[in-house]
Amino acid sequence: MRLLSRLDVRGLARRAAALRPRRRGKTVTVPEAEATGREWLRDLAALLCELGSELLRAGERTAEVERALHDMAARYGMRARSFVVPTGLFVRVGGGPDGRGGELDFAPVEGPDLRLDQVEALQSLVERMRTEEVPFEDARRSLRELRAQPERFSPAATILGYILLTVGLGAMRHATVPAVIGYAVLGAGVGLLRLFGDRLPAARTALPVVAAILVTAASQQWAGPLLHEAPTVLYIPPLIAFLPGSALTLGAIELATGAALSGIARLAGAANVLLLLAIGILVGTELVSPRPSGGPASPTLGPWAPWVGVLLLGFGFLLYFSAPPRVTGWLLGALLAERFVQSVASEFAGATFGAFAAGMLLPPMAKWIARHSHIPDQVVFLPCFWLLVPGAVGLTSISEIIVAGDTGGGLDSMVSMVITVASIAMGVLVGAGIQRRPRLLLGAPAPAATPEPDGAAEPGARGATADRQE
């Protein structure tokens, strides 16, 4: 007891508390706006609808879109209530805490998904609007410029990017020298087909079926005699741009977070794409019978081939999705880290745990890269989703059932896909849950401005107080 009395217990407690990691989250209280006109509220609601529609085209989850809309409206001193699904959204701004009053607007989600350079510009605009009151016309001008951005690379470079995507995915699944040649040739054909299809909006619906028919027919005709490979080896990699891996995973995440309508919509859309691709494969097999192989199968490449495939995927993303060149190193590092964690965790506790570990790593890694490189996390998030490619497993299972009639093997593959998707989704949720994020809240209305000795305050400016949570 005498020894304990000599110890500075309070001092030790203070030192121990100083060693604890401090939370990085914070709550920013923004004064509520007063006496705003109906026209101003309508303009704000329309602008938020535009931004929400573009965020959905960028692949954001509906919960993240609602959170972004709330934060941006709070920065203008307004409450916002929204209803967001993958095909459209309603936004109401203004009114009381009970949701009554204010102005309501709606926007559909139309057009193809945004490229990575457009995603970067959009995320930069959203972060700016979360930190300051951006004039409406400036925000709309930024959105117009974002939509009008030309592709960074020429059509030839875009097709090269698709070839790299195809070869990269193929090298991760089945890597032999003849197979790689087949991936490259078929990838060039599908890349050229997509290049023309993107310029004909009416052909987008039929494009997956047409591509699957052509890839399957060419594989049936030439895989055996020229490449000495089974035609089924070449079916999946050239269709990589159609595989709905991210839609499957996002749909599972939406269901897990309670957004049942959005989750079901995403999963239904992904299942529809898989079914269209499987029908295309079935038609291709009926049009052309497989020709026998003209020689022995080639040996597979070494264990280094999947890692080279990851790098090829990275460079393919950069070219095909028009990513800014400055993200090259960060994107390749993120893809390699995801592959490494998935491989090590799979060896340690099986493929399911590997998918979970890779998903859990993704949100904090994307945030860390965004903080150190000023690259929006979604630019890293989307390619890493593709790396996990649960859509390839889904297409394999459906094609086994429809084409080969292998109900047992197809169902096994489908169950494996469902487990993989659920594991990735749970991992992403756990990884996102351990992060602390700033919150914007509305406080009491701002007091009337009073003249200051050194000059009047800037018109329209609102103060904000930040209270760090310890």
C-alpha cells in the first residue's frame, strides 16, 4: 500500500489515455438557413437530384448516395430527405424536421456507367460541396463539363485496354501460351464490337448476346485445331466487360444493410445479364460444333502467371476506362494488395475467408489511398471489385446448366458464387464499419449579421463549428 501511494496514479492514467488511438471522426454543425424562397429550394432539389443520378452511374451504393445528398444539403443549411434506388431517386429539401413542406424533385438514372476519369471529377465536386457552399451555376457547369469529357485515349488504345483486361482475366483462370493468344484475339474482336456498340445506344441491350455468340462460335471453330485448347476455356475472359461482378456484390451489400429494394434490383439486373450471356453461349454452341484438337495440350505457365494477370488487369483498366495517368501506381498497388491478401487468406482458411479478407481490406485501403494521393476512393474501389470477379463464376455456373446440361456441377458453381459474393459483401461492410467519417448536422439558425469594424461579412457565408469526438 505504501508503494502504491507513492505512485502517481492519475499521471499514469493520463499517460495511458494519451497512448490510446484517437478517433478521427468529427461532427460539423452548420447553421440552418432562414427565409429561403421557393425558387431557390427548387433549384437546390434539382441540383441534388442531378448529383445523385451521377453518383449512381458512378457505382455508389444507395446508402452512400443518400448520405452525400444529406451532407451537401446541410452545407447549404437545408434538411434533405431522399428515396434512392439504382434506377432513379426522389429528393425533398427544406421543410420541418417532420419532413413536411419543402420542395420535391425526381431524376432517373440514364446512360452508361461513368468512366474512371469522370468518377474522379464527380467525387471531387461532391467533396467540394461537402466543405463549402458552391454556387448552383458553378456546380451545374462542373456537371456539364464532366459529362462532356472526351475519352483520354484513342480508340486503338481503348481496344488495347480491352485486350489487356481479357488476357489478364484469362491468365488468372487458365494460363498457357496458346490460350493467351486466343484471349488476345477474341478480346480484340469484342473490344472492337463494344467500341461500335457504345456509339449505338439502341444496340446496347443486344450487345452481350451478340458478343457471347461470336466468342463461342469462334472458340468452337478454332480453339481445338489451332490452339489445342478446350473451347470452354475461351468463353469467359473475352466477355469481361459484361460480367456483373460489382452489381452482384453491391446488391448483396444493399440487402445486408436493409436496402432490400435496391439490393433486389441490382441482383435482378446482374442475373439478367448473366442469363443473356449464357443464352448467347448456348446459341453459339448450337451454331458451330466443336472441332477436335490437332495436338497435345500445352503446359500451363508458372505460378507467376496470375500475378502478371493482375498487372495486365490494372493497365487494362487505365486504358479502357480512361483513368487519369497519375493513378497508375496506386491502382496497381491496390490490385496487388487485394490479390495478395486473398491468396494468403485462402491458403490459411479457404476461399470463403479469402474473399472476406479481400473485401474487408478494400474500404480502408481505398480511403488511405484517397487521403495520401488525393485520388477519390471510388477510382480504386471499382477496379478492385472487378478483380474479385464473382461474375465469372456466375456465368460459368449458368452456362454449365444451360449449355452442358451439367445440373450438379452448375449448381455447385452457383452455390460457390453465392457464398463468394456474400463473403465479399460482408468483408466490405466490416471494413467500412471500422472507419470514422465526418458528419454534417444542422444547428440553430445563424444569427443576423452585424457590421464589423473592419468591414462587412461576405454575403451568403455561413459559419460552421467543428467539435472533435474524443
